[in-house]
Amino acid sequence: MTDLTDQPDLVIRHGTVITATAIFPADVAVTGEQIVAIGHDLRGRREIDATGQYVIPGAIDGHVHLGMPIGRFTSTDDFFHGTRAAAFGGTTAVVDFVETGPEETMREALAARQAVAADTVIDYGLHMTIGPTDIAKLDQLAEARAAGCGSVKLYMAYGLRLTDGDLLLALQRAADAGAQPVVHAENWDVITTLIARNLAAGRTTPHWHPRSRPAELEGEATGRVIDIAAYVGAPVHIFHVSCAATVERIATAKARGLPVTGETCPQYLTLTDEVYDRPGVAGALPVCSPPLRPAADRDALWRALSSGALDLVTTDHCPFTAAEKATGLGNFSQIPGGVPSIESRLALVYAGLVGDGAPDPAALSRWVDVCCTTPARVFGFGRKGQLLPGYDADIVLFDPTRNFTITPDSLHETAGWTPYDGLPLRGWPTTTISRGEV
């Protein structure tokens, strides 16, 4: 191409392209919002030298709560600040949630949430939450699906908890509408009983948070919703897997040939339940649900992620300030649940799957698969998650030699703290391109 006007808008040169299936040196050319070519010796009107860096598809975080009201508080990162932090961490699309009011249609709720999300700096999608009052609205699912809500969130806990009968109805209608069900699976009856027992005995500190949400019963709830989904012929995706007991249920379902997928999150891959024994508010900060588990569960999650028993990594990013977390110190069940991870996910998963030393090609491709490619497929981003001509130009340059220490000051999240404070990493994204925009 000798005529500058015929050249692509942008060419990423001399990088190592990593996909879920291959690793090779190549240039990537972009015009407008799309990838237009992958090859050698490509030239563009603008060029980025990616020598020594990995060139991967933009990561997709299919489970975030931005500006989400929970009780008295609202999660600290709104759509602008949350997606800005995501972009700095190499994520180019997120999926948040819609909840309908009692007298509100799904389309009305979807439009209202889209208005809130208008200041995102990357692409986003929305899960439609189906609570008890929404069972009467299930005939609206097809319309919500057509309007762009490709998945439905079903809770087995909290005030949005569905009975098993409601789960059956919601799963059936979701399947009929072609919407992907995603599920928070815990046994709420057991949880509320154990919380009441512990509080009555004066056991009020964060130490008792994981002891009120048993891993075995997380596994039981997962098995139950998988069985209901299998009965009605629906696929199901299990959110935020925290323990080996849940992995076992998912792996068994996969062995039966059922359309079941599962995710875990950086907090479960990095931290253990020992952090709840830290004094004061430090023990309250990492409260999330399901809770962090012992090291044996953490190690089992890494094995499951490597083997394919688990399919992908999201964050369940739902941060609150230290002052907000401290309001529950006298009653662990009142601590607003959630931790920030939206900016660190890609690098944390790289550290765990690939690590230092000579990188294993299979581990590199698995890293891209669980952070980028499979999330795009599961959450319905048909033109993302791969580096191919015609796909969205969502591209990340990742420097495997860059040393980075996670601290509140080194991140762009707004909670003022991070559960990974002080953690040194080798490997961090350097450039994020969203639909062709650096």
C-alpha cells in the first residue's frame, strides 16, 4: 500500500498474537471500529510498536455491579469510573444488571438502566434480573431479549430469591426466549438459620461470615438448579464459584453432556477465609458472597480453571468504602457484600495460570480463553473475544515483563482500598483499544 489513504487507520506491529487456539507473531490492522487484517509487514496511518508484548482480544467481564444500590449503600464505582478502571486493566466489555420495579415492565427497566449506563467508556451488556415479583412478567422476556438483554439473572438467595418452582418457570421461559440463565446458587434457608444461630450466640465478627454460608450447601444449591434446568431443557451458567463442592457439581453435569458453564472470580483464586480474622474493618473489607474459602478450595479452583471444569473468570465487582463496610462490624450479616477486582482481573489470572519463567503456550491460550473468548460466547458478544477480520477492534497489549504492585493508588477504582493491596505482579496491560479507539 503506497497510497496513505488506502492504509488502515491503525496497525499494531511486531507483537505476539495470542488467541484461545494459537500463538504467532503478527501485525494487526484496524480501520474504524473493526479489525481488517492480520498478517506481516502491515503499515497504517498510525502504528503502535508491540515488540515484546502479547496482543490479545479485549477481556470481557460478564459480572459487575456498577452504581448498584444494596440496602443503605450504593457500590462506589459508577458506570464511568468502573468502566474506566476496567479499560486500564485490559477489559473492553462488561455485563451489569437490570432490576424491575413492582409496577415496571422489563423494557421500561431496561431503558432506565441503559440511561444510567450512558457514560461508559467501553461496551456493556445487561442481565435481566428475575425476582419473585417478576414471575408474573415472564411473558415479557422475549421482548427484553429482542431489545438486547441476552441473559437473565436468577437468585437463590437474598430478597430476590426464587423458590424452586419459580426457578423452573423462569428457566423454561428463558430457554423459550433464547436467553442465557445465570444463577447465584446458595441455600438461603440454611444460611439464614446459621446466621440467626451465630448472632444469638454472640458470634458477630466477620470470622462467622463464611461459617454461615457452608461450601457443601453452595454445592447442593448448584446441583439443584442444574437438575431443574436439565428437567426443562435449559442451559445454565453458575456465577462466582467459590469452592470444590460446586466445581464437582458442575464437572458432573458437564460429564452428563448438560449445557452447564461456571465461573470463578479473582478473590476466590487469590485470597482465603483467613482474611476475615484481621482486626477491625480489615476483616470486614473482603466480605462477599459466596464467602472466601480455605486454601484447599482456592487451589481446587485453579485446577478447575486449568482443566476446563470451570469456563471463565469474572469479578462480581461490587465495591463499598471502608466506612460503609465498618457499619456492619457489630453484625457480620449487615456488612455490605462485595469487593473490587475490575482492574486487576486480567493480570491476576495471568499470574495464576501462566506465572513467571518460560510461558507454557497452552497456559497462555487458556488465559485468553477464560478472560476473553469464552466470556464473549457465554454472554452473547458475537463480534468480540477473538482477533479476526470483521470483529470489533477490541485489542489489548500486555507486557509480560512489566512489574506492577497493586495498591489503591496504582488503580483507578474509587473504593479507596483493594483486597490485593501490596501484591506484586509480573505482567500488566499497557494499551487498551476499544472499537479502534486507544
